[in-house]
Amino acid sequence: MFLLLKPNNNQKQVKRSLQEDKIALSIVNNCIRVQKQVSEFLQRKSEMLSLTGKTFVFIMFCLISMSSCLYLIIKSLDFKLSKSFFNCTYKSSKTSSAK
């Protein structure tokens, strides 16, 4: 019963959410428009590349992707190993100082 007596707050929230939806929709439409323009530009440029140029770009892309993945894997393993190493040394030094 009390919820029926307060429609003003809900109306304000609905108006605000409609405004937010309109703003979000305009942002999304602008992003899609820019993406289409960039993709058309890159498509035109890639069509002008020769077969050796396309092969070179493909190999460079593969090398960069592989090296960045390996870097992230090694970095995460190195952090885990160093963290466990420091925990072991901290525990052993703590027990030796307590004696």
C-alpha cells in the first residue's frame, strides 16, 4: 500500500534511466561508426599489400602474439615462484629467531 503512494520517485528514476539509455545508445552508435570507418580503411590498405607483404605482416603478428603470451606466462610463474620462495624463507627465519 505504501508503494502506491510514492510514484514520484519511480517516475524520476524512469526519466533518468531513459536519459541514461539515450546517452548510452548515442555513445554505442558513435563507437560502431568509428569502428566501421577504421575497418574500411584497414581493408583498403590490406588489399593493396602484395602476397609477400601480407606474409610478412602475418609472421610479425604471430611473433608479437607469441612473445607477449610467453612473457605473461613467465611473469606469472616467476611471481608465484618468488612469492612461495619468500614465504618459505620468512617462515624459516621466523622459527629460527624464535629459538
